[in-house]
Amino acid sequence: MLAAVLCAAAALSNAGAAQQKRASYGPVVSAYLTGLDEELNELEYQLRRQEIARADYERAKQRLTILRRFIERYAAENREDIVPEYQALAEDELNTLGLSKEYKPDELIAGAELDGQWKIVGVQSGAERKPIRFLILERLQRAADGVVRESKLGKTVDPRDVIETIIVREASSQLPAPPQSSNNADAAALIAQAKAETPEKPSLQAPRLLHIYLPEYTGKARDKRIEGEVIVRAMFQRDGKIKNAKVEKGLGFGLDDRAIEAVKRMSFLPAQFDGKEIDAEARIVVGFNLAKIYVYVGAAEALK
């Protein structure tokens, strides 16, 4: 009897674990998690090619693992297709945020705000022999009324306000003008015949964005009032993943990295050629203007 109870409990436990493993997310959270997977794959590729040191690889891997855990926890608890703007940093990496002061270790606790720009939402020890604390930070936004609000990536951004899709159409063949005729029926018949004899070329439909993440200015770029556009070229795969995002034209001052990060977090419907989903490359323009940041997608190129 006891053995049967234990077996039943084990079965329920395994079923629960399997259900948790199969947890589904909305397009925003899924795209973000896919981006984390791509970053981890890139790290492992660099490690195999000995492009990074083992210690740097281990620390970066811990950042991604901790970040994934907190995003999944947030999605499960809130049941919203929204991703908070989190960062996972080791305690000795806080200087990369450009904070105005140096915080003491006892000040770096969950709930603490740093410069009114970041809020510590979690603290976790690393796995090194000499454990280093990792801080999970959420960016805060200060509204016009002075109230600080948490920053979320999700349904708060209306893509119609910031996305412009540019469609470059192929030049269509001109139909020959029908000869002059006093009979309108004859003219209509000639036009219909010309259209029937002109085969339609398969059309390419560019990837259609479902959700975007608007990057923010870096402190240096805003201080120097840098404005302009960063052009990123990326592969939009038919499986919903974005790969090989590279800057073709940059602005520097950290804005190129912000643009790449924004592109990797996009969710989209794949490009289509002749009605079939395909892999395609496209240029994404991320415009940095001190008054407004915008994004638009250029014409796509089919990948064979």
C-alpha cells in the first residue's frame, strides 16, 4: 500500500514537473527568452573558438541563467505577456551603469533604488569558488508628474506610434495600350487578354513586427546630445528567431549596443514568398532623437 502511494506521488510530481517544463508564454516573453538562448549559444561558440576566457564565459552564463529565472518567475506570477526591463550584474559591475555614487554592500539589498533609475528586485550569489553577489535590477521610468514607475516591455508600447514599415515594390510590367476602338467591349476584352498573358511574379512580404522594445539613451549619448540612426541588419527566421544581428551604421556612445539589444527582443511574423514562410534578411533602423526614439523596417531580402 505504501509503495503504491509513493508511486502515485512520484507520478504526480513528474507530471507537475513536465507541465512546468512545458509552460507556454506569449510572443513577447517567448521572444525575450529566445534572445537569451541565442546569447548563450553565442557564448558557447566563442568559448569553443577560444575567443573568450573560461572565467568570462562562466560569469556571462550565470548572468543569463539568473535573468531567465527571474523573467520566467515574473511571467508565471503575473500571467501577463510583459517583460520587465531587467539586468543581471555582478556586484563589482555596477560602475557600468554610470551611477552618480558608489553604494556600499549593505545598501545593495532587494527593494533599494539606485539613483532613482534602477531598483534592485533580487540578490543572488554566484557559483564561483569565491561567490560574487549578482544583483537583478529593474529600470525605473520617471514620468512628467515626477512619479517613478517600473519599466515594462510589453503591451504598453503601441507599435503604430513608433513603427513604419517601408515596402519596396517591384517594378510591374506595363500593359500595352489597346488600340483605339469605338467599341468599349472590344477594348475591355483586349485589356483582359493582355492581363491574362502577363504572368504575375511571386511577391515577397517583409517580416511583420508584433512587438518591439524601444531602447533608451545611454548617459554619455544624452549628455553629448547625440542624435541619428543606427542601422542593423538581421536574419528573421521562419521559426520566429532573430539571428546574426549586426550594426551596419552606428553612432557609438553605447547606442549601437542598445539598438542590437532592441532588435534581438523583437517578436514578428515571418516573411512570406509566394504565400510560404521563409527566412529573410532585413535592415532595421533605430532612430535616436532626444525628443523621441523610433524604429522602422526596410525592405526584406529572401534567403535561399
